[in-house]
Amino acid sequence: MVIQVVNFNLEGIDHDQYLGAATEVAPAFKELNGLRSKVWLSDKDNNTYGGVYTWDDRESMENYLNSEFYDQVLGSNPNFVNITYKAYDVLDSPTSITS
């Protein structure tokens, strides 16, 4: 498994507008191959938003990052700026003890 942590700032929309858009697009994420879960993040006071994605593998994550869906939803969306992400491999053995 791979955990991907994405962060960005909002520009041109406020928290409530983002929440509405996120709620609207959330069902489409359920259709992504290899995505086990997505947790949506918000730090309204510091204008920091993002998500924690759990992927089956790096290939699934890379397929998402190179998809038209990613580009439409996040990559080329002018309302999301300073986009960063970090990917982490999951250590299966200790994780199986604590999950």
C-alpha cells in the first residue's frame, strides 16, 4: 500500500464553496482504480486543504496523477494553488498489528 498526503491553498473561493465542490466530486473518487480511501482535510484558519489517500500501489497513484480526472479536479484548477504531495510506502508488518 501507499499513502499519499496532498496539500494546497484555496484561491478565489472560500471554505464553504470548497466544501460544496468537494462534496459534489467525492463520489467520483470511489470509482478510481486502486484507491482504497480518501480522507478530506481542512485547516480553514491557515487556508490549507488536502487529502490523505490510501492506494493499493504506486502504479494506481501514478495513474491517478497522470489522469484527465486529476487534471480537471486538482492539477489545472485555478482555485487550488501551491499543490504539494508526498507518498509513503506502508510498512505492512507493524501496520497489521495496529490496524
